[in-house]
Amino acid sequence: MMDTALSPFSAPNQIKVTLLLSGGQQYTLFLKREDPLLKDVMAAVVSRVQTPATPKLFQIPLDSGYASLCIASPDVIGVVTQPPLLLQATAPGSTSVSTVETPLPTTSLTPSDTASASFSSVGVFPSSYVQLPHFLSKAEYTQLLDYVDHRESGFVPTQTSTGEENYRKSWILYDFPEFSSLVQSRIREQLPQVLDQLNLPQFDPSDIEVQLTAHNDGNYYKVHNDNGSADTATRLLTYVYYFYREPKPFDGGELLIYDSRVENGFYVQAESYQTVEPINNSVVFFLSRYLHEVLPIRCPSQQFADSRFTVNGWIRRG
């Protein structure tokens, strides 16, 4: 692909890009102005009127990674951008790209989950998460701690959907109506803010699943995602609410959220990751498709009441 430069400009950071494809098809996505994909797409259009460049394959994630658009660069016959970008031939075989500096009408360019705005030419997609403090009031938090103490006998060993041994070790309480509805209500209250911070469009969840888990000495959960089967495919977001005694009676138990890369058209685990500390009375949100794991817990007392407790679940989009 030819060398195409994007000049610095003061227009909004998000560029709305509509790809006009051969056969009359078109796709709209939002890209950051510094995104290498934007430069490559514009260069693909220029190559149609200059000396043709070597064809390039674009792999564009759609629907927050649930799908992807794979197109060859010769199939891109035009591009509509907002704010407008101007292509100028500066020399044979070279092109510069700049923006129109005149003011544009006020427009709300909300990033859409129909495409990723963080496409990288090396194929690595950084994972994002939101962690909010003080999820429950002090009184609610204290009542929940007392509640799990009295419900210890109701916790059962966790399992995986595949039944694989030595992959997950913890304890789970499925039924706790005294608090599950409270958590669901708070999740709904926080969801608009979370979606904004994750650059996702607003939606009304079709369901908010909820369960209560306890991780004690030696417990863990190896790398997995939360929407990899037919019955979990509509899970968009995973949330984890942390609560435990103070001072913290355990070590470890961090959540690792792995970045993603594309291999043979599929999202796979990258070597890089984000580390989320289990901060007391905080809640974490991230995309359910992200590969993640819970590191082993070290709890010297091995007492159930000293566990790292979580109320966790999934937000489904119908």
C-alpha cells in the first residue's frame, strides 16, 4: 500500500467512515483519526486512480467483535467521511490526506459497536474495563458480609460447562434473593455510565444474571471467556463485585483480562493483559468475549469467612 499521511487537525477524534464497496454495498464504522486502518482505506481509494498498489486484505471487527468484515482493498471504490477528509496528490505515486478546517455543523459522533475503533495493523486489540468504587452503601456491604457467613452451608463447588477438572476451583451460591435483586438494580443504574466509558451504544438489557462466589486458599479460575457457547452468546458484558473482610485476609485473586489478536479470522489470546485488583466494595465491567482468568488465592486461615467474595454475572443484550 502506498504511503499516505494523515495531517494533524483539530476536528473530533472520531471519524465516521462509510465504505462504498463494489456491488453497491456499504458499511459504516467509526475510527480514531490516528488509526492505521483509516490511512490504509483512504490509500486504497487513491490507488484506483493512480498506479495500482499491491492488494491488501482488511479485517474489520463488527458488533463489538462478534463478527468481522473481511474485504480486499480493490473492492473499496469510495469512502464517505465525517468530518470530511481531502485527498491531494502531492507527487506521482504519493498522496496526502488532510481535513477541511472550516467549522462543521454540530454533530454527535457516538462510537458504535458495529466496528472497533482500536484496530491495529499488528492485529492486537487492547482490552478495556471499567472499575467503579463504593458499589454498595456501607450498611448494605456489612449486611452482605453477615449474610454469606450464615449461608456457608449453601455454597457448592463450582464447575465448568465442559466438566474439565482442575480448571476452576471455588464455591458458589446460586440462590440469594435477599441481595440478588439489589445487585441487579444497581447494575441497571450504573449501566449507562459504563457503556459510555466503554464506548458502547446504550441498550436495555434483556437479562442480568447473578451469582455469588467465594474463593479461598488455593482457589483459581484458568483462562476462559463468558460467551463462547450457544446459550451464552447474548452475554455482552461481564461484571464482578468484590467484597471481603477488612483488613484483607488473603492475597492474590487478581483478575487478568487478556488483550486479543486475530488469528485465522478468530479472536485469540494475546500475550499482553490488564490486571484488575480486587478492591473491596468495587465493581468491574468488561466485554464477556474477553479471555480472562482469576489468579490463585492465598488465604492463610483457610476460614470461609476470610474468602474473597464476589457477586458476579452477565448482562445480556437480546
